[in-house]
Amino acid sequence: MPRKKETPKKQPAYKHEAYIEGSGSVVDEKIADTLKKNYMPYAMSVIISRALPEIDGFKPSHRKLLYMMYKRGLLSPDKERSKSANVVGETMKLNPHGDQAIYETLVRMTRGNEALLHPYIDSKGNFGKQYSSKMHFAAPRYTEVKLEKICNELFRDIDKETIDFVPNYDNTMQEPTLLPATFPTVLVNSNTGIAVSMASNVCPFNLEEVCETTIALMKDPDHDILSTLKGPDFPGGGLMLYDEAELNKVYETGRGSIKVRAKYNYDSSARCIEVTEIPYTTTIEAIIEKIIDLVKQGKIREVAYIRDETDIDGLKIAIDLKKGTDPDKLMQKLYRLTPLQDSYPCNFNILIAGTPRVMGVREILIEWTAFREECIQRRTYHDLQKKKEKLHLLEALSKILLDIDKAIKIIRETENEADVVPNLMIGFGIDEVQAEYVAEIKLRNINKQYILRRIEEVDQLRKDIEEMEDILRDKKKIRKIIVNELRDVVKNYAQPRKTMFYYQSDIEEEEEIDDTPDYPVNLFVSDSGYFKKITPQSLRMSGEQKLKEGDFISQSFEASNKTDLIFFSDKAQAYKSKASAFDDTKASVMGDYIPAKLSFDEGESLKTLVPTTDYSGYIVFFFENGKAAKVPLKSYETKTNRKKLSNAYSSKSPLIAALFVGEGADILLRTSSGHALVFNTGMILPKSTRDSQGVQVINLRKKAVLASASVISPEELPDFEKYRSKSVPAAGKPAKELGDSNQLTF
């Protein structure tokens, strides 16, 4: 059948053709509708079924893998380890992804990889290391795994209907929606996930501290979490900055940043720093590469050699020092400049009943407690029903005990097998289930001793049933069970804290030392935007300045190599640099072209340069409309290393000149109509904003504009006194023109 194309009368914007399955036709459809129909289900699938952890602390990929290991019996202490390839293959029954993706998930949960504070998988073989990007794990056919003992707490009572099961992707078996973990795994082991438009980053905490905090919150909802949960505890150890304000922010909002630095010791005999613990967020290779890069740049001169000495005994980075180096001061410097100090960004985004929520520690533990309460209720109800069923059967035995001979007689005298159960029901007044149970008793067990021994359980069963019914009615008893389970977990699995603390007050932060060599230099700027930095010695030995044809030196300064440079462009932008950023050169070379060197915008050119060492004084901007803006140079000082400042001055009128005047200077203005004016910059007030339009300083004649502005030296001043004005704005006085319009003589 030929495909038909339906075209609406009015074509909507942004359309594409969409084939309607089964109809044999193609219709126009808005892209927005297509995205909504096709992309949104994908995004929701990533968020709900892949990237974010749930309240049991696991993503679906983790849960599926651990459950299949549990089903294979790999939690039994008598079970030998299984090849990882077998586990991966079994997991594919629940997880329809590639075997490599499943294996990478398995690797991260192993003891050998050292990524988790409490690993879930006992491993044998090479599983790489979380702290190294180059130590790769072996193929799954070589490695062996089984579940760690702590997994008993993940699967406890899973067969007692404590959680829901759903069909797997091909409906051939059932899998759990959550694991009934008896402790808050969601906070004990780290978890990172990137979904669509959202992410999750949960840092690990010490198991004992988490359990104690959970118990305290169940007893007192207003419990001070910081008093029991001291801070994150990372598998790699390190030293965490104890910042109460930041920790409280993380605990209450689920967002924040935890600063962690490496732990080291110094071998004085070998003049070697040995780094043994590094931040969880970095790797050995990243640290070594950064230090090597800093040495090459000359920013670190104290390091003689650095090497990776990580071996079977654990992580170690060895840094050999040059003679006379203070190791503590060097480490303070390395903390500032390298990943030896790094921050862990917290984003506690967790799925609760299918909805992603960013929660603080308090809210997470409240949600986990509610989840665990439901698990206890469902387990208790399951056990209650089993005991009621057993009691119901044993009550039938109690009735038979009164007359065993009668029961035997009924069975012996019944002609048809199908009538045995009904006759027993009539003879003893029991129901069908009880009668069936009696009828199935073996002949050897129809004796008084057997029946009495079974009936002895009745009293205990009734007592257990009553206790379970009380538990289901009383929330306090459920919480008491949770508390006891948490204390058992602490008793069996708690381990000492690995990440210790350091305090800002305990450490004298080494001030950043500017080791840039300082020496006198001469700075030159040409009219077309070329810049040269020449030492006085080189300048004395040089001949004429090399320039492009028609170019000339417009500015020159005596400065030092540490001088800050502010380059103002003709597009109201300022570009900051340092004299040390430019190479020493000679007068015989062209120099650096500033728009290219500092990455000016397209079509932007250099207007003027202002060098400074302390950002004191003022810069006065003169505009074509006769206005001037006096701006403190401090306005261009930035704490961060910003290279480009927008709105450096007003763009309302073309800039004629930008003059650095210190505390005050005499300025000569001239106009296109041939008038001149001399005034002191002290007559105008400074402006607080960089892009101020300023004040009128010279009154212009019709169609005239300000042509130039320049600073008058004290030696030249007597020649220009007749053009001085006692106030501004002023009209100025006529001046005799000489030569072209760009030159004036007085």
C-alpha cells in the first residue's frame, strides 16, 4: 500500500515527518511533541531505573547483581568463591546490559578495589584500585568472588515477604524491588550517579556512627546529629577539615562540600615525603602529573624526584626533597596547588517511592526508619500467619489425643479413600485442613508419645502469636526491634574510623609566596598595539626600536617584573596581566601583539596601558562628548585571577584618552574647534562605578568634539597657564593651530 502524506492547512513551526506504525501513513509532527513522547520516557527510565540510589542504598544494577549472587548460594560460609564470569552471566538474567558493564559494577563492590567503606563482595584476584586510573582490573574469567558476611544484613528475612518482588525483564523470574537491609547502607557506602538533568553524590559515613545516630533520632527527633555523626569516613582515609557550619549544612540540606587532604609522613634520613592516604576524589596519577607539571613551570623548586611506590602493602607516593627544604611548608604549598587536597561535592539525591528527592542526613534516616518499620511489620505478619497455621494443625492433634483409637477406627472402617477426610471432620469436629493433616500422619507416629510431644508446642505458639500481635499494634516495639538489630550490626561489623580530622585553627596555613623573580624593566607600547618588556641592561645596548611602518611608541614606563598590567581596549573592556607573563625581549624585535596575546574579541584593539603595583591613585577617562570620569584604580583589583573585566569604562561616547593621574595632575584638553583648556583632576570627584559617564569638563562648540587629553609635566606647565580654568566645565580658550589638525602650538 502506498504511504499517504497528510498535510495540515497551517504548517506549524519545527516539524518533521513521523511514520505511524500500522497505518502505512506519514504525518507531520512537532519536534516538541516527538521529544515529549520519546525522550521523556527515556529520561524517566534513567532517573528511576538506572542512575539514582534508593533508600536501601543500591541502584538497580547493584541490587540485581547481589541478589543473583545470593540466589547462587554465595553467601553461605561453606560455599567456595565462584568465577566472576559465572556471576556476570547469571546477572544478565535480571540486567539486560552488556557483560562488561555488569562486571564493572561488580568490581566496584569488591574488597580488592577498595572503593567501598564496607565491601559487599569478597574477592580473589586483580580488581584494580579505586585510587588509581592505571591499575586496571583483570578479566572476569580470572577473578573469583563471593558475598561478604555483612551481606547477611542485606538479605535477612528476604524470603518472609519483607519486600515486594516484580517480574524480571522477560518475565521468567522474580526480583526484589529493594533489599531489606538492617542498617542504613545508603549512608554507609558512597554512591554516585548521573541521570538526566540531575545527579546524586552520597559520601560514606562510619557504620557505627550512622547506627548510633539512627538510634538517637528514633528516641529524639530533635537529636543533634553532629554529636554522634562526626563527619564522612572515606575508604581511602585522609584528613577531613572539621567545619561545623559546612557539616550542618550537609546534614540538613543534603548539599555541601567536604574538604579532604592527603596524609603523609617524613623520612628525614632519606629526605623523602611519603604520602600514604589521598582524597577519595582523586588518583595517584593525577597527583603525580600535577606535581611534575608544577616543577616544569618552575612554581615548585623544592622537589627533586617523585615516584609511585604503591605495592601489595598499599598506597605510597614518594617525594624526594632538595637539601634544606622544609617538608611541612612544601606540603602546605602542594595542598594549595595539587589534588593532594580536594573537595567531595555532596548531593544526597535519593529515590523515595519512585520520586527523586535531595535530602539531608536527618530526613534520610527518618525515611530509612519508616522503610525498616514496614519491613519488620511485614516480617512479623508473615511469621504470625505461619504460627497461626501451625497452631491450627496442632489443635487437631489435641482433639485426636483424646481418642486415638477412634481416629484409627474411622480411617480403617472408611471404604473409599476420598471419604477419609470428611469422616474425620465429622468424627472430631475439625475442618478440612486439620483433617487432611491428621490423615497424612504416618502410621508409626500415631502414638501417644509423638502426639504429646507435638502438642507441647501449642502453649509456646500461643504465647508467640500474642507477642507478635502486640508488636503489630505497638510502634514502639517495632522500633525496639530495629534498635536491637542496629546494635547487633555495630557489634559484628563496626570498624575504626579511617578519615581523621584537622582543624583550621590547628594548622598555620602557609601564605602563598610569589616566587616570581623581581628586577627592573622598561615597558613600551606602540600605537598599533605591540608591547615590549626590555631590561635596562639590554636597553642600553640596543639601537633603535623596531616597529611596523607608520607605527610609533605611544607609551613607555619604568617598572618591575612583578608589576600588574591593565590593558584597556576600545570596546570598554580591560584585560589584566603581569609583566612577568611576557618574555624579556630586545628593542630590535617587534614585541608581542597585545590583542592576540591576551585574546581580545574580534575587531577589538588596544587603547592604553596602565601599570601598577598597589592599585593606588586614579585613572581619568576622557570622552569625545567632553565628559571625564575619575575612577579609583582599586576598582580594577580582583581577588580572583580574572583576566577580563567587562564594562571597564563607559561606552556611551567614544573614548579619547585614559590617563593615570595618581592623586592629582594637570591635564591639557583640546577640541576639534581649536580650543584648549587646562585643569587639575582634583576638581572632579571620583566615581564609585567603573562605567560611570562622568561629568562635563569642557563645553564644546556646535559640532565640535574633544580631540585629545594629555598630562602636563611641571616643567611644561608655565607655558600653558593662560589656558587654565578655575572651575569646570569651562569653554577653554582659542589656541593657534600648527601643521595638521593633530598638532597644536601655543
